[in-house]
Amino acid sequence: MPRVVVDVMLKPEILDPQGQAVANALPRLGVEDVASVRIGRRIEIDFTGEPDLDRAREIADKLLANPVIEDFTVRLVEAAEPAEARS
């Protein structure tokens, strides 16, 4: 069954101290080729019936994201979407 995924990110002009901390730590791990890191949130919504993207946008706008400092995207994915490969 499809699910709705809401990705919330700080707007580009907003400083991201958590992302900056990760970016600053990468050279200590031997990673030198990363210019910047931004940290966000992924929220998955399963509706009892058909997925409702308009309803999900309303939920994101009113509850999940702060529109002053954050942007969000809403998309439909398969519920069993595989995770990215990890080593």
C-alpha cells in the first residue's frame, strides 16, 4: 500500500548548526570532499484508505513544519520502499 512521505528541511537561508557539526566532524573520519551538510526530518503517514496528498500537505503545513524557517515536500512512495544500501 502506498504511503505519504513528508520531508522537512530548514530553508536554505537558515543556519543549520546540526548539519554544520556533522560537516565539521567529517574530516576527522577522513572525509574531505563534502562541502556542506543539511539535516532534516522524514515523516511517513499511512492513511486508512487511499493516500490523500492534499490532506498530507495540510498536516505538514499546520503541524509538521514551521513555515517561517522550514520547507517541506510531500510525495507518495510504496510502503516497502527499500532503505539505501549501507556498508
